[in-house]
Amino acid sequence: MKRILITGAAGFLGSHLCDKFIAEGYHVLGMDNLITGDLNNIDHLFKNKNFEFYHHDVSKFVHVSGKLDYILHFASPASPIDYLKIPIQTLKVGSLGTHNLLGLAKEKNARILIASTSEVYGDPLVHPQTEEYYGNVNTIGPRGVYDEAKRFQESITMAYHRFHGLETRIVRIFNTYGPRMRLNDGRVIPAFIGQALRGEDLTVFGEGNQTRSFCYVDDQVDGIYRLLLSEYAEPVNIGNPHEITIKDFAEEIIKLTGTDQKIVYKPLPKDDPMQRQPDITRAKEILGWEPKVNRAEGMKITYDYFKGLSEEDLRKSEHKDFSKHIVR
């Protein structure tokens, strides 16, 4: 049985990756320091004999006993609320954490896939964004702690690939959504749904003309899985190229939730990208991948998930004791 280490395992995307690899017959070692992750996301896995969990910060030395075939590095704050609140930790997990895991991959002769992001493109001057585009990033702006952590992550990964011959893969993830997102994480979809569930008006920044392209989590996980098992070492965009303005998306949410909220407008945050749309030509050609779940279908599943979270469910997520499951 192949063994895979997944960092950020208790996060939104990390937990879905744990599910995927267990379903594919892997022994999964999940690792998370729980600074933004939630053990409720992987509660269902603790009784599975092919799952282990390690409570650890990858910015510190990482040791794993036994063989490792693969590593997925998904440990990082991913929402603006998180990385603006913990900027130093965000920079450290992208730099020190990535260095530690690349070293572990070298020691174990394991293939490693690094989770990068569309944010490496910054506020793009090229549209849609291809992997060849170098980006337009403000290194000293408030978003720079996340953008530059990911850009450094890509650089050191390619250095290990070229200098040490390490088997590396890089996925550039565009906006992904689905069950297990946090309602209060500040990203567009949970923010809008949370406001709708609370009966609040929906907040749109700027005039709402900025665009995003939303990819359902099952499609994202499938793309990552294919990339890990491919023979391609350079970055690959994985996202849904169907683009929509934030204003139009807010109107879609109001229609989906059946509420009568209004849209209120607030000033645009500094360096907020005005366009975000992946060119997925490389993913199609190399991986035979493209998204299958349309936004209407994916949003209904996501909204039903959030609507099913009662106040009691939320209280349990805050106070449940998982200490017996944690390997320290």
C-alpha cells in the first residue's frame, strides 16, 4: 500500500484530498497545526485504519517514520482574513515549511506536489492567465505575504527539481468551493452564503465588476490527483474557466437562497485582482482534465451543506475534544 503525507489535512481542500486518496487505496498521513484547519473536517476518518493524524507545524522540522511515496503540501492559510491576521506564519509555512517538506521528500525519495495559487499572478495584465505569465504582484502590499510566500514556494520547488533531481509537481489553484469551507473565512462564496443565511445584505467591494472563476472541489481534487501521477514538473493551472463578475454572482446567490437581500457596495481592498480566469489548455493536454460540475450544480450542493449547519453543529465544531486522535 502506498503511503502519502498530506499537510493542511484538516483544511477545506486538504480534507477532501484525504478522502480521495483513501478511496484510491492509499495509506494517508494527515498533518496540520490546526491554526486554520478544523478536525471536524476529518472526524469521519479517525476510525479508518488507513488514516493517521499528526498535530504538527511544518514550519518546524518534519519527521515521518517509514517509507513515503508521495507528499502533498497544502498547509497554508488561504483566505484573506487568515493570512492578514497571521502574516508571519503565512510567510513561514510557504518558505520554511516548503523547505522542510522538500527535504523530507529528498530523504524519502518521494514525489512531492506543492499547492500554489492563482494569486501568483497578482492583479493580472494578461487575461486569461496562462502558466507562462509571470504576474503583477505588489511585494510589499498587504496581500504580498500570501502571494510572495507562494511565489517563493514555486521557486524553491523548481530549484530542488533541477538541482537535486527531485520528483516535483506544482498546481496553481484557482478559486475552489464546496462543503467544509468556513462561513467566516472571508472568501467570496462563504461570505455571501453566510450573509444570506443571516438575513444580511450582500457586501460587494468596488463596483462589483471584478471577475472570478469558481471550481467545484470534486473537480479540483481530480485535477490535483491527475497532476500528482503525471510526469509533468512545471506549474499547471487547475480551475474552472467560466468567468463571472462579483456583482452578477451576488445576484445568483440571492436567487439561489430565495432571499430578498440587497447588494451593498464598499471600497475595493488594496491590490484586489480585477480579473481571475484560468487558461486550462495545459491541464487539458497533459492531464486530460477539465471541470465537469457546473456552477449551478456545485452551488446548490454547497448551499445545502451550509444550510444544514445548525447552531448546535457550529457549537460542536468549536468545543469537540479530538485530543485522543492526535499523534504528537
